[in-house]
Amino acid sequence: MKKFDIPAFYRSTIISRIKQFRNLKDPRKKDLKPIALDFGPVRFFIPRHFGFCYGVENAIEIAYKTLENNPDKRIFLLSEMIHNPGVNEDLFNRGVKFLMDTSGNNLIDWNELKRDDIVIIPAFGTTLEIQQKLNQIGINAYQFNTTCPFVEKVWNRSSQLGTEDFTIIIHGKHYHEETRATFSHSKIHGPSLIVRNLEEAKYLADVILGEKSKENFYSYFDGKYSEGFDPEKDLQKIGVVNQTTMLATETQEIADHLKSVMQKKYGMQNLSSHFADTKDTLCYATYDNQEATYGLLESPVDLAIVVGGYNSSNTSHIVELCEAKLPTYFISSADKIISVNSIKHFNIHSKSEHVTKNFIPRKDMVSILLTSGASCPDSVVDQVLSKVHSFFEKVKSIEEVLNEIVKD
């Protein structure tokens, strides 16, 4: 795996040592059991996989090198580099301007751009329409392109599906930057449709089986299908790809359900002509992080703290997995931990922050699940761990516990 040159302030003194230790003991990354940091009155359970992934480190390296190598040029980002407030704020403070918000609304008019400006394409990629706008201005959209290779893999698979006359079903959030980009790339190769979840996939199944009308389809999936989409002819051959940060298990459920529908309609002997196997579009990092979270949830813990950007899709899915089993607090930084008795955390359902009192139970031994999303720097997780650790008396030092683990 390539080693990236990212700023030192995104590295950590605690989490990095744990990851290095785990990688030495388990280089093939097959052991999903968490590691326990036992400080006496408080224990932290840390998952096997979490934090910056390949695509995020690649994007950060390109962005900071672009800043370093072009001190005299205006530098723009299409939208957020990644879904992490600290990373985006740092880039902004260094002079990077953001052209759009995460919903695609312009913050800066396209007419303000000049040929010699630099525009960085974020890790989510971008649409062909935006690439064309940049080319018309005279800006090379590919020169400073940080699109994640695994996103591009989904685009390539979509292209292959379209070439083979399959309609591309995209499991994703239609408003998300990555899904908008994937939809833009896929629709030039074949009919394309965005499906948010299993519920929408079941509705689509009813359309395929003729239990819902064409009019029902257009109404239900308004704004989520490509121009000229005809459900009567474009749902005879389908393949499923995904927004790489979605729950891998949900993508598989959707694919399995639609596969069973196509088998029911066309027969097992004809299935391969009507349903394409697309398991290879799942992002390994998203899958590994989610599998590690399942392993983490087998530990006897009192609560979970998940760290990351509130608009981070992959982080939100980790929160979903955790909150199904125990009290879960989704925070963007250590500053959200107000005191030993109070935490300000984000509710993924109401999309708002709430303050919870007495979130740490009063008991002799408190066990905390601690993890983060793929766009969260390990240094931020360090800060969270250190802050919670400071609330307890008669604890072992962090250095002492790390040394004990490394000696094992």
C-alpha cells in the first residue's frame, strides 16, 4: 500500500502507534478483534480498521502539495475536500476558496474563474457537466484531480454495464457529491437510476414485476432517473453499483433482492442475461471499517463515541451500527465533550446537535467504544481519547498503557 505524505498535524502519537502495532501482528488485516486500552477505571476499545482511508490520504496529499507548489496562484476547491470540518477549515485558512457547497450550490460565480486559476477536484469526484464548464474556462479539470480510485472503479464498472446494455442501478444518496458524480458518468453509457435503500429497491421490484405502473415509477423516483428512462424497457437488464460510503451490507441486500426479482421474472436459466454481478464495486476501506465495527460491538462496553464530520456518509453509517446496540455519541471534535458530565453530539435522524448530561456512567469501571470515520484524522481521535482519559482519577498514563501493549 502506498505511503502518503500528509501534514504531520493530522498524524497522531496514540492511534498511530496502535495501528503500527496491529499491522505488524496482523499484516493481512484478518483479525477484526478490537484492541483494549485498559487505564484502570476506564477502558477504551479501539477497532481494527478506522480513520483515513487510501482515497482520503491521496486527496489530502495532492491538496497540500498543490498549495506548497503554487504559492502565487489562486486555488479553488469544487466543494469540501472530504467531509471533515477540521480539514476543510485548515484549507480555507490557507487561502483555498470553495466554489460550491456540498449540495452543488455555487458560492462563487463561475465567471470569476480565470484560465490560470487552479481548481482541485475533491475525493468524491465531480460531474461531467462541471468538467465541461472548467474546460470552457480553460482550466484542466484533470490536472489537480483527487477523485478516489475506488470511486473511479465504480464509474468504470458503470461504463461496462452500459456497454453491455444493462441499466445502472446506483445505491446511494441522490444529493451526495459522489452519487451525483457517479450518476453523471453512468448516464452517458446507459439508463441510470438512483436507489436510496432497500425500501426503494422493493418499490422498484414492484415496477419490474408490473405491480406498479410507469406513472408510479416516475412519481416515486422523480429526480433520480436519467433522461428518457423508460421503466417498461429499461428494467429488463440491470446491474447494481454503489456510492462507496454506503453500508456494504445494505448494498448487498439491495442487489440480492433485485437479483431474486429478476430470477422470478425471467427464470434461473436466463438470470445472467438480466442481472449483472457487480460485487467488485464495494470499497474495501468502507467494507473493512464496517466489518471492524461489527467486531467492536461484540465487546462489553457502556457507550460509543464516534468521531467525524456530521455530513460524512461513511461515519453516519458507523453511528447507525453502534446506536442499534448501545448509547452512541457522534461528535466532530474533542471540543464537543464539554465536561465529564456533558457532551454535545449530533443526532443523525434529526440532523441537529443535542446536549446529553451524565453521558459517562458512574461506576468503578467504564468501558468506551471509540472509533471514527474514514475522513477523520487520527490526531482528532487522540484528542478525544486524551480528554476523556483526563476525567478519571488514579488512571494509568497513556504512555504506560501503550508500552504495555507494544510489549505483548
